[in-house]
Amino acid sequence: MKEQNKAAPLLEVQGLKKWFLVQKGLFGRPNRYVKAVNGVDFTVGAGETLGVVGESGCGKSTMGRSVMRLIEPTEGKIRFDGEDFSALTPQELRKRRSDMQIIFQDPFASLDPRMTVGDIIAEPMDIQRLHANRSEREDHVIELCRLVGLDPDYLKRYAHEFSGGQRQRIGIARSLALSPKLIVCDEPVSALDVSIQAQVINLMEEIQQKRGVAYIFISHDLSVVKYISDKVAVMYLGRIVEIAPKHSLYDHATHPYTQALLSAIPIADPDSKRRRIRLEGDIPSPMNLPSGCCFHTRCPYATPECAENEPELKLIGKDHYCACLHAKSYSSADQAEKI
């Protein structure tokens, strides 16, 4: 377990929303939105990894890109390294880009097929004018190649000449070019084979230990998230419904949605008596969110109160937060039986 940062958080997000306009009404007034991210709060410490999990369409990737302001948030405050990141002008934001980078899900689509590997890795340095001459630039690119396990002889090749795992290593090297303090990892291993996933995850942990970089690691694979994360946030319909240190969340999952996700993790023991929790019904549309608790339409423990009152993300244990009206009614013994 990595040592937790006790100082002020590197990243602090409060009330983050991202709504996409899909329809206008009379006189062109907006009247329908896709509420992809609908009010999230979390922090990430220096050198820490926050895992973000949830079903497809829950708002994970939109949240990550909104934090970076690759897409502009509709509402909310983002403080990064003590600065109000959400208030920066485009010119100021460009200067701060070096501190916050991203690794994309598709390691092929995210790389320019017309550029050599060396130019792909060096492009952020060129934009920020990081080096005074080509010799310094080349030395830095070679250093990054070796850091991610690539042969420097590959620098004159093109992205299509590499395997998926090698292409993702190129993407990681590019994200490290400006020595960022935080990297948003948008499902970086979901397109890779299982054995390659393990190699890339181990590489990211080695880089974190060497450089002290923080990660927001977005994934739908709870096993991968448990391995790499310090704490985990569970998202559903644009909201964080539970967030806690990983051991607390995996051992004492409280929200029914978290319990259902954990019950779906494959295990190797054929004699295990763990009960699979099956969620009934479809995920509601983010254009027409349910009243009250957003999960009550699928929750096996829902009461009439759940359809009327929206739960707050409240503290239920040490650094363990849960957004459920009946969170206190779940005992540890009940949780162990359910998951």
C-alpha cells in the first residue's frame, strides 16, 4: 500500500456538472439536457490513485475530461495544486496543461498515423517549447522511451507498426513528456489482452513510484481498479454513490449498486457460495433522471422514501462516504453475506 498524502489535496473537485444540450424549446430556449455528470465531489492527493468505476454511460470519461477542461464543465469548482483551475482563461489554461495530462482508451486512434513515434512523444515538448535545441529534445525522448520499456530504435517508426500494448506505452510516454503532476487514465487497458494489461498496470505503478505522479484511473474492471488504486469512487448516472479507500470499499461495500458490481467479479473458486446480485430493469436515461435517489428504480432495497428524497454523500466510516438513505441499516454481517 502506497503511503497516503496527508497534506492539502493536489486536486479538489466540488459540485462538478456537465450537461449536454440536446433539444431547444420555444424561442430557442434550452429545455432538454443529457446530464452526463450531475454534481460530483472528490479529492486526489499527490502521488495517489483514485479509481473510478461504474457501468458504461455512467459519466466516468466525461468527468475525467471535464476535470481537465478538455470539455468545459457546466458548473462546479476545480482546484488544482492550490489554484482555481475552473477559472483559468484559455491562455492561462494552456500554460498549466503541462501539469495535467491524459491517456486515452484507444492506443491507436489517439496517435497521429502521419507522425513518427519520436515526433508523437516530443510534440507536447515542442508546443510548450521545453527544450532549447534538438539534442536536448532527442535525449528527453530517448529517456521517456526507456522509462516505458520501448527500444529507442523504434523512434523513427509509425504507430501502425506496433502492437496494442506497445502503442499504449507510446501514449504513456507522451503523457509523461511534460512531467505532469496528474494523469487522467481513461480506460487505458480495456483494449488490451489480459497479459498485456498486467504489464501496462505494473509499468504505471513503477512510473508512479519513480515520479510521484497522481492518477485518476477510469475503468469498468473492478479487479484492475482494486490492484492499482488507493481509493475508489463508484459512479451511477453521473453521480458518485460511494467513495472510500479501496480496502474499505471492497471489504465493506455499503451502497446496493456497489454490492451488485462486486458480486459480478469473476472468482476462481467453483465452490464459492457468494450470491450474485442481479439488478432488474434498464439504466434510466440521463435525459430523464428518476426523482429522489437515482438508483431507486433498480435497487432491491428501495422504499417509497427513496423515490422522494435525494441522498447526500455522507460519511459512514473512516474516509468512507455513501449516498444512500438507508446506509446505516446495512450491517457488516449483511454486507459480507450480500457480496
